Amino acid sequence: MYTGITLRAVTEKILALKPASIRTCVLLDKKERRVGNFEADYVGFRIPNLFVVGYGLDFAERYRNLPYVGVLKPEIYAPKETQVPVRKAAR
């Protein structure tokens, strides 16, 4: 779960149908990106605010079919002007 906005909206629509109960489940939870106080009932993994791909998650229509969840390096997705140059240690 990223911001929680979509899951909250879907949950509210389902609750409007008056189910006997409802529970929410997410594979990955980026709590620091949450907007509001919506929480999933079940969480697979709590992860830091990193750009993850694979297992259905994509970047620019790529990496979605990876059979695992991986972290993209910022140089893949961040504009060049926002990247911090990496200096090599002097020998």
C-alpha cells in the first residue's frame, strides 16, 4: 500500500453494499507514504520508501513480470538533475 487512497475508496464502496464483514490485505506497506490513517488489516511486509518493482509492480511498463520484488536504483527512475553524484575514493 502506497498512499492508501485507492484501498480506502474500494473499501468504502464495498462497505456501501453492507457486507457481513470486510478485511483488507496488502503484500507491501509503505507506511511513511500514507495519506490519512487508513491501515490494512493484514500486511505481508512493511518496507521503507523505496521504488519497488516486480510481482505485478512496474516502472514505465517494465519489470512487472519479475517473479520477485526488487528495488530500482534511483539512477533508473530519477531525473538526472536530481541525482547525487557518486564520488570514488582516492587511491
